[in-house]
Amino acid sequence: MPLDRTTHERVVRAVLAWSDPDMLRPDDCEQVGLLLAGASRAVADDVRALAVRLPEDDGRRLFAEFVMGQTDDCLARASRNLLRIRDRARTLRALYERLDRLQDAAPAAAATTTASP
């Protein structure tokens, strides 16, 4: 079942617009963080699947691997405050941006592998 990208993008915008760190209780922060983490993991799986189709020396693949490393670091930390939730929101936004770029590159990568003898 595909993710509801529109909803996740709205959550990201809302989280990044919050200015009062005491706006949410720690439990609410954790729930928002879990939502963002789940979406990030799902999008990260798609990014990984597309990135491995590209040649190892392709800059798009290298940058995707960098974003994946940042994602792993971000998701390894608990999200019980606004700063950590914002980190997860930025991570999800970066993953969607990378996914879009890799989806554009995937047909070219598939054509290159198909054309190879």
C-alpha cells in the first residue's frame, strides 16, 4: 500500500513551522516522531531500491547513500522533543527529494543495463 505522501508533507511543514518547544507534551512529540520515522523508513526502502540500480560511481547513487546514512543516524535517536522531531521532518523531506530524483534517473539506468551486452 503506497504511503500518503501529501499527508506526510503536511506533517513535515507543520512540524517545521512550530516555534514553541513546549507546544506538545513529550508523549505527543513521541507519537509525531514515530509517524515521521515510519514514513522515513518506508521511503528509505524505496530510495535504497532505486539507488542500487545505478552504477556505483554515479553521483546520484553516492548522494543517496549519504542521505541514507544521515537517515539511519536520525532515526536511531529518540524523538521526545521538538528539535528531534524537526530532524525527522527534515530527514523525511530529504528522502522524498532523493526519491523524486532517483525515480527520474531509474529509466535511464534501466535502459543502460538493458543495452549492455
